[in-house]
Amino acid sequence: MTVLKGKSEEKKEISPSRMTPPMQITILNRQRKYRIDRKRLLRWTRRVLQEQKLNGEVGLVFVNNRQIRGYNRDYRKHDAPTNVLAFPMQEGIGSGLHPECIGDVMISLETVEKEALLYGRSMQEHLLIMLIHGLLHLLGYDHEDSPSEAARMRRREKRLLHIINDEGLVEG
């Protein structure tokens, strides 16, 4: 999984001072196999953004492997399904047009289920991990740039997962 970067600009982290509008989270379920718990997803996303001290618009899009494979092929030139793609709106051409838009996270629930079984996690726990991962990509974190950046992203993912678990937002 990686963040999709604009062709003419380098990766940059979003400054919290630039993000002042109220938080708006849109959830689109474009697959039929799995039920999604919109309230739980909203709580998780709000908590991650609050912890990062950000407000703005985020889209969560849930798809199947066929759909995410198409996006992965078209945008990353990898003709295979993946777990999560991030489409940041704060990078690339036109990034300043809508500073309130953070971006979209697309998650394949088929891949989440497959990976959850592989890693011995519940699907819900792995979905939370993938959501955090995708949101951090929107915010400028990237594990493919360097080993130090990958370690930085892993530390932040673990911290956010710990916060959400400690606050009882996973089960409740």
C-alpha cells in the first residue's frame, strides 16, 4: 500500500493550522459481500483525525478486490488487488483549491478478511488497522520512502490503535 502522490509536487505533511473547517466524513459502500458498521467507522475516523489535530473532509470507500485492482492498476501501475489505497487531496496539482478536503481512503474488504485470517486477527481489528494506515497516508506518512519513514509510520499506527483500543472504541 502506498500513498498516491501528485506528479509535480513532492510529498508533504498537512499542517494542522491549515485544517480549520468542521470534520465531515463520507462513507461509500461499493461492495455487497460485507456489512459495514458506519457508526463505528465514523468513531474510529473522528478519533484518528482528532488525535492528529485535524478537521476537514475525508471519504471512506469500501470496495471488493476487482474494484481496488482496477484503481491500483490505473493509479499505481500494479495490476493486483491491494488492501488500501489513499488519495490525498493536499498534494499535487490543484491541492490548494479545496484546503478543507483531506482525501479519500479506499479499502478492499475482501483483502482485509484474507489478511485478518493470515495474521490471526479479527476482521474488525484488521479493518481498524487498515483504516488507520490509509488515514496516515492521507496525512503525509509513507512507509515506502525510507526505512526511517516506515518506522515512524508504524509507531504512529501502533499509538493510534492503542488509543482507540484503550477508549473502548473497538467493541463499543
